[in-house]
Amino acid sequence: MVLVFVSILQLSAAMGLTKQYLRFEAGPVFGVIGSRDCNICWLELNKVSRRYVAAAACEKVCVWDTVTGERLMVLHGGDSEVTCLAAHPARALLAAGCADGSVRLFSLSSGDLRVTLTGHRSAVSSVNFDSAGMRLVSGGKDNEIVVWDVVVEAGLYRLLGHKGAVTQVRFMHQHNCLVSSSKDTYVKFWDLDNQHCFKTLAGHLTEVWDFVLTENDSRLVTGSGDAELRVYTLQFTEGDDEPPAKAAREAPADGDEDGLESDRSNLECVRLGSIVRQGKGRVSRMVIDRHCRLVGFHGNDNTLELFFLNTEDDIARRRQKRIKKEQKRAREAGKEATPATQALQDELRRLPSINCPSKVKAVDVSLDGQQAKLTVLLANNSLAVYDVRVEARSDGAVVQPGSQLLLPGHRSEVRALDFSSDGTALLSASSEQLKVWNRSTHQCIRTLDCDPALAALFVPGDRHVLVAGKSGRLQLLELASGALLENVTAHGGEIWGMALTPDKRGFATASADKQVKLWRFELVSTEQDRRRLSFLHTASHTLSDDCLSIQFSPDGRLLAVALLDSTVQIFFTDTMKLFLSLYGHRLPVLCMDISHDSTLIATGSGDRNVKIWGLDFGDCHKSLFAHDDSVTGLKFVPRTHHFFTCGKDGQVKEWDADSHQRIQTLQGHCREVLALAVSPDGRHVLSSSRDRSLRLWQKTDEPLVLEEEREEERAKEEERRLATGPAAAVPGETDREAGRAGHKTADTERAAERLMEGITIYKQMSRALRQSSTAELHPLMLAYGCSTPDAFMAEVLRRVKSSELEESLLVLPFSYVADMLYILERLLAASGEVELVSRCLTFLLRVHHGQIVTNGVLAPVIERLRAAAGREIGQLRDQIGFSRAGLEYLQRQLTERENISLFIDASERVKDKRKKRRRRERTAQRAVLLM
């Protein structure tokens, strides 16, 4: 019996079931107002414009109210960082391009994610809607452009041709064309009817970072890596019957003097002139308002520059004024006046530049008449609003600073974190201030100014905060009043570490001046005979090198200090005699912590390793390769031997110090993680990063099995490999400039497996029902609520996402394709899904054309499909035409009623005015008679 019990224990240990772990999941993200690598845009919500701003916050999109300074809504649809935004006010849509190559489409009316479009193999750098909001275009760092159909929620085609990352892509306003810029120094014009590039601008010497188009597509303004903005005149010639796509595809070796490609396209591009920027460095972003009148652009500094595009009347007036001046100067010089030419200064007006308090990272403009409103995202994690009144006749403008969004985040990176004793409040400290947050509501409840902080903690009682910083000063602040109680010069260098004593009566500090100092809290009397908290220096100890971290053992017996020489010195607390010296790290130890029972110490180093040591003999139990970069934070979970680490690789990991295994990896930060804190009850973990975000991770009751966790990680790695892999070759696709919009992912593979499973079930159930009409239905048919095989197959096709349909059909083997054609013939007449069936049919015929032609068996099926598809599509076209005619009739009726009501209202107003005038005249006559 004993042997059986021992065997069961050994088997359980081998299966990893002796210790159960609970999963931590991602909680709220706060502290970030806007991501610096993404643009911002004005939104129109509830028919209110120029008030709400959309800004990316890591993987989420936050909508801020610039009037109240509150966050109106949070749009979330994935785990990848948002890199670009575009909004269409008429359709209440917001498109967000992500770092994983996907494009998320949100509905602003409900805040829901409508669809996720996957088409790029790397980060999306630009997204834009067309004027009607029916199409969306995205450009990525994979050098490709994808055009999407917003209504069908699927890709139309992929445009290939750029040799560098696409930086900007926009639709033309008056033509069915597309303009794109890239790091390959080219600007390309694409004909969307034929999906070909018909024009290339090659006059830039460096990367083209952004451009804007005017409303009538007559002007193109580009910004590159130099100090100039180039302005081009665009004109489509009318006499050329040849479409733009028929122009020469290859760029000649010799260009003209302006760097324009010599081709045979019907688009003429003439360089009109250049605008010299005031800012330094390259152009970062360029924006133009919806009316295409106001242009804003900025570089990598804090200068925001504005240009105003004049109207036709203003251009004529300025040109006439300029010509008169030139003629006058010519007469004074005794020369003949030159003929009048077109000049750039007639069309543009330079407005006063705006000097922002920090570097400009993104901007958006909105113009209403002569009143403009600008929203600016700054590098210090803040949003600023400026009101600009453009003068009608002069070149001046009045700039007035508006509201500024500062409270919800820090201006710099958060270097220190802590939990209150009850875990309900959070403390974060940065280079200029510290903030106290409510853990439940994630709202900032207190903001206090302080020195640049490297360590901070709640004083026992949670009424005071202690801050140690780069200046070597210790600051004691009272949270209730915000008063600075103590500001003591404690060290001659940076204070890198600070730790409370186990009895909560004092603390210790470790500094770069090679000293460790012990302090004791005490109450002192003030001038008003009141007692307040203070601290008193009790002892100092000089060590051999700079001190980087310090930690007390929970039993109060030992004090551990990490030194710059990559060792950890452990002293007796009472005598400060050396007890152990831990060496083995190749780089200095940046963080460490001691377990609750004072038996283990874990150290994290710049060499990317975490070492677990025993505090009885100082032996190294295990060395773990923890992160891909330096380990910046390490904390034990109270009452366990589990600990969390964070590193500059942007990850937070949970480890078991007994089994030396990684339990879980928490991913979400987009930049290096700088600090880490664990709540006293061990159910919450707080982390901060260079992306300015604070993330709260929450412990759940869901059990975690290590083998399943590793399997999920391998599956995610396989998904990433598929997403970044090369596109599959399709027979018949030989065009070098256009291709399929879709991309193979794990979701498309799963959809293909569901299709093959559905085809197999369809064949089985069709055979069974032919043999017996009372045959039992397949469980999957019952789950879908389908009583016939045709209805079941139609439901299987409907459940495939529209954006994944073509890639899913592409994976099907030809044997399943043949069966699919027979099924589509049945569905075309029975299901009513004419559009879906026709789409599947045309794609399968285009891809497998060669095999279908050589296979004579499928010829009758193809002929029947051709006749049935033509008949059904014709009926659907007639139905759509009839419905459209009816809607147009209703629209005309409503318009007539509105015109009649407007005429009646106008007549009533005229009658009222006449009555008032007659009343005034009678009153005047009475006054005359009385006189």
C-alpha cells in the first residue's frame, strides 16, 4: 500500500500536478494620455465637433473630452500597439492601424469593434478613408499598400511597387486615384480602376515622410528629411484618351530638372516652389483640415508651423498686388517688366508658428470659417488645444492657448511604484511629480511635486510618502495637505534604493556615494505646538563601491546591499558585520528581494539573469535566463516563494523559486518596463514602462497548468510566424504591381479546417438522407440549428469572416474544391446568399482555372453554374434597382415637404415683420397726434 501511494506521488510530480498555480490576467491600463508614435484626430460625436479627440494609448484608443478633461470612452480590440488612426465623421467610423499588421475598424456610435482586417506582415504606418467612407487604404512598413472595402469588410487588392516602408497614403478627392509616399524617396500615383502605378515623383533626395493634397487635387505638398516643403501642381490632361494605367511602367534613368519622371501618363506634375521650414530636422507629420485650407506640420522639436491656402479671390488679389510692385520696381530700375507668372506666395500664407511647451509628436487641425482649433500631442504625455483666428486680409493670425490635458498621466517615465498597506491606493513617482491613484477607479486622486525620484514608498499609516531621488535628497510629503514636511540632503549622490525596516519604525537608503544610511521615524513638535512626522538619521556605513539596491529580510536579521561590482553583500542588521557575499553575476545587480520566510533571496542583473540564493549558506540554487534584456524589477509575492520580474524587453514574468520554473509571461507593455510592485495580499501587480502606461495585473481563480501554458505560447509563436511569413503563391497571379489583399494567418487556417469539416458533414448527411428521410442529424447541424445539408453549408460559409474568406478558400485541396462547386450549385438556388456564393465561385474559378479546364468532369457543373449565377445575379440587380428607385422617390417626397415647410416658415416670418412694422407706425402716429 505504501509503495502504491509513493508511486502515485511520483506520477503526480511528473505530471506537474503537485502544485497548483492561479493565472494573472491583464487589468486596466492608465497613466498614458497618448502614445507618441501614433497620430491623433478630431472626432464628431453626437453632432458635436471640435471637442473630442482620439489618441492611441498603447493597444487601446482613448477618446478624450477636451472641455472637461475626462476620458469619454476606450476602444479596445486587440493586444497589439496602435500605430495610426483615421476617422470618418459622416459614417462615425474610426480605423486604427496596429503594429501586428492588422487594421481595426470601430463604430464611434456604440464603441464596438466592427471588424479586424489582416493584410500586412509588419506594422501599419498609415490609414485613410475616401471621401464617401466606403473604402479604406492602409500602408505598412512591409512596403505594401492594401485597399479595403468598408461595407463588405474585406480587402479589394494589394498594391506593390515601393522599395521602402510606406509613410503615407491618401485617396484623391476628385479622381479614383491613390497617392503614396515612402522611405524610398518616391511619391507614387496609383490608378485604382486598373491597380497600376501610372506616375512617380522622383525629385526628393531623402525619405518622403508625409504629404497633403488640396481639395480639388491641384496641389501636392510633400515633406522629407530636409528643411524644405515641396509644392507641386497636379493637372490631368483632357485630350489623352489613354487611361493613366497604360502609361510607361518603368522609370527612365534620366529625369527632368525637377526630378519628375518622364512618362506618358495624362497627369502633369510641375514643381511650383518650395517652403523653407523654421523647425529643425525632418518633417514628422503633415495634416490638413477637411476643407483643405489650413495646413499644419512639425518636426522633432517643439515648433508647430501653419500655412493657410488662399481662395481664388485672394489669389487673384495678391497676384495683382505683386504684379504692380514688380512693375513699379522695373520702372524705377529702367527695365522692361517681365510677364506675370504664377507664384507660390500668391497661394500660401504663412501664419505665426506656435511654440509648444514640449516636443510635438502629433497634431490635427479643424477649420470653421476663419476660426481654427488645433489639438497637439506632446512628448511629455499631454494634450494641448490652441484656438487660431485667421485674419481675412493680412498674413497674421491670433493664437490663444486653450485647455490642456495633464492630470491623467506623468510628464516623464515612472521610476518608482508602491502599494498602500491595504492595497487600495497606488503610488507612482517620476522626474517631476508623484501621483496617488485609486486602485478601483484608476483615477488620480493626488498629485504632488517632488525631486526626480528613483525610489518612493508609503510611510506606515499611508498618510505620508517618502521620496528618494537623483539629487541625493529625501523628501517627506503629507498626502492630505500636500505639504513638504522634510527635505533633507541625505547622500552625496543618487539614492538608488530605499527599504522599510520590518518593524515599520524606520528605513534604510543606499546611494551612489558608497554609503548605506539607517533612519528612524519620529514625531516632532512644530511652532504651533502640534506634532508631525519626521525622520532621524541613526547610522551610516561606508562600503567598497556604489550601492544600487537595498533590502531587509522579513525577520529583521539581515540587510542585503547590491554593489556596482556585481556582488551582493549581506550584513547582520544589528552589528552590520558581513555575513555573506554573493557573487556570480557578470553585470551589476539592479534589483533584488527576499522571501517572506527569510530563506531565499532572488537577484536580477543587467546580464539578463535572475539568480536564486539560499540565505543559510549563500549558495546559488539556480540561475535563470529571465529576460532578453536587463532585469529592472523583482518582487516576491507575500507568503509564497513565487516572484515577479520585469525587464527592458517589455515583459513581466512570474517564477517559482522552488521548482525554478517560469509560471507565466504577462505581455502588454510596448516599451521597456522600469518598475514593479506587488500588493500586500499578492492579488495585484503594478508595472510601469517607458510607454508612460501603468498596468495593473489581477489574480484570478482560474487554475494554470504549465504544460498548457507552454503549448499556448508555442501556438502564439506559430501565429506570429504565419503573420510575418511570405504570401502564398497563387496560380494565374503574375501582376507585379497588384495582388490579393488577404494574408494567411492562423484564423484563416482554422476557417479552412471548418470548411473542410462542413463539406465532409454535407456529403455524409446528403448520403444518409437519400437512404432514409428519418436519419439522425449530425450534432454540428443541431448546434447550428439547421435541418438540411444545404442550410448547414450556407451557415458554415456565413460564419467565415468576410476578410478571411478568400484565404480560407485558397487553402482547400482540389478534391474539396470539386465538391465545393457541386455544393455552390445547390446553394445558388436554395440559400438566397447570391453575393456570398458568387464571391466564392469567382475566386475558386480564378485560382483553379487550369485544373478545372483540364478536368472534363466539371465542365457540365461549370456550365450550369454560369447560367444559374447569371440568372440569380440579374434578379438581385433588378431588386436592388427597384429598391433604389423607391428610396429616391421617398427622398424627393421628403425634400418637397421640407421645401414647402421652409416656404411656409418664411411666409410666416414676413407676415410677423409686417405686423410689427404696422404696429410701430401706429404707435408713432398716436404720439404725433398727442403732441
